[in-house]
Amino acid sequence: MGMRVTCRENAATSNGEVLSFNLWMRGGATPPPMHVHPHQEERIAVVAGAVRSRSGGSDRVLSSGETVVSSPGQPHTVGPAGDEDVEMVAELRPALTYEQFIERSFALDRAGHVDAKGRGNPLRLATTGARNAEFFLARIPLGIQTDDAGGYGARGSPPRLRRATLNAAAQLRYIGKTHDRLAKQSLVLVITLLVE
């Protein structure tokens, strides 16, 4: 993925108030996808390098000493603005389970299940705990990514089937963009097993 994270303060040491970590990204690395945290504020302070920040409707390049704050629910991402490595300090308030999400994501990368752009099999990525950490893709409605489906899924169906329908809808939409035929077949198999 071209990233390294070093924890500064976590949920245990801050009574759940903040997760703070140093974030290093290799120059030219693909940034995380545009995402939202419905109940978390994210603050990024640039330590070294030029960082491209997309937050809300603003797209800008930050340099050492500059900070960007993304309010809860605001779509955002950060990454290197060019081929130069970058260093940042990231803070998420409250911490929730974001630390475990990072640990699981990096474990998948170390195991070879994530490509250089941070993409992998959606079924494997589902094990990272993104929902509990409040890491949601910005372009997919939250109701599809959570159990709060509104009109999505089969109303009146058993909760297990409804949850499978919701998760499958979000995964298929993502997979459709990656054209990953094996992942689509795996997801259909999992849905079939849940329904039977």
C-alpha cells in the first residue's frame, strides 16, 4: 500500500477520546478512497512533503505545518501530491475502533491480499471492521453499507438475510467497478449459503 502507521495515542490511553498516529506515505502512492466518518472528526497535520487534500468540496495541496480538518460526515481523503514521500499526523475523535481497523488492513497487506493501490477481495476487506471503525466509502449511501437500509433489501425478511442483502449490494457495487469476476462469484456463493 505504500503506507506506514505509528501510533501516538490510542483509545486505551485517551479514554476513547482520540486516536492519534504518524502516517507516512510513499511518494506516488494511491491515497485511500474518498470516505466519511459519520461521528468522527479527522484532523491531518502535514509534517513533511506536499499532501493533496480532498475534503468536502475543496481540493488543495498542503505543505509542512498546514492542517486540514474534516467534520463528521464530510467526504475526504489525503495522499502525496507528487513523487515525494509525505509524513502526517492524523487524529480521529472519538477513537472508536479505528485502531483495530488499521491493524487488520495492514495485516491483509502483509499477507499479500491487497494490491499496490490498496484494493483487495471485498470479502477479505470486510474482515477489517470498517463499519465499526466508521470508515465508509463516500460514493455509496450509508444505508447500504450499514444495517440502516431504509428501503434497501428485503423488508420483513429475517435480519440475517436482510443484512446479507445489504452487504452484498454494497460489495457488488464496489466489485462492479473493479471488474473482479472471482470476487463476484465468491460473493454470490456467500449469499447463497446465507439464504439456504
